[in-house]
Amino acid sequence: MRLNEIKDNPGARKTRVRVGRGIGSGVGKMGGRGHKGQHSRTGVAIGGFEGGQMPLYRRLPKRGFSKWRRKDFNEVSLGALQTAIDAGKLDKAQTIDVSALVAAGVLRRPKDGVRLLGSGELTAAVKLTVDHATASAKAAVEKAGGSITLIEKKILAADVEKAEKSAAKKKAKG
């Protein structure tokens, strides 16, 4: 085989259809756009417009809710922690927090904090400082002889009142 004999596999490179380049091309004159009308012209931006009929996205019922500025947490499993400790990337004598996890390469970036998940096994006794931890993760860390410190969020007095009112309402209802 020589350099001048190298070829692509048949069908690997498709030639572009040159629209509006004469009758012999098969897509000449109107270029596959049909006759006249809005679609035959450039700059058509109708999105979900259905000719005045109520569009589908407005006919269908809206359900659910997307929280504005929802926090995006890094999820770290106990197994990933143990692997990093075994590899010597994390020091189990030090407190493990977001910055330590990023420095060790367990996390790529800090995001809005860390959520500890209970999957995997943890054998090392470690001190963790995280934003959230599942019940199984808490139990596993305490079983291994470690401790978890949850970063407390600032809770406004108005939010506490609101939560108490809704709890009282639920209690009265059920």
C-alpha cells in the first residue's frame, strides 16, 4: 500500500446536494421549496405556530415546577472516598471537605457543595464536612468510626414560620 492508494471506504464521504443549480441537478429552479408562500422564502421563523390554531405546547396541561436557581451539588459515594483514601490522595487524619476533594481529584469543581451518598463501603474513620448526607451514608461513616458535620444553611425566621404554619395545617387536615 502506498500513500497515493489510500481511499475512504465507499459511502464514507457523501457529496453535498447543490440546491438551485439548474434543471439537470434535480433540485433546480425552486430548490425543493415548492411554489411561493412563506416556506419558499428565507427567514421563516414560525417555531410552534400552527396557522392560528392553538399550538400544541399551549393545548397540553402544564405539570410540575422547576425551582429557580436550583443548587447543583456534587454527589460523592462512600466507595469513591475509600478509593481516594486507599490511593493516598486523601488524608484520613484531616477533615475532608469540598476543597480537599477537589485537590485530591475526586471532584472536578466545587459547584454548590457536596452530597454524600451511601453506596460503596467505607472502612477508614474520617471526619467529613458536607452539605448533605443520606441516612445510609451517615450510618456507614459512624459505623467506621468517623463523623459527619453538616454545613448549616442560613434559615430565615419567615421560612421557619411558614414551615410551622404548613405543618399545623397538615396536622389539622389529617
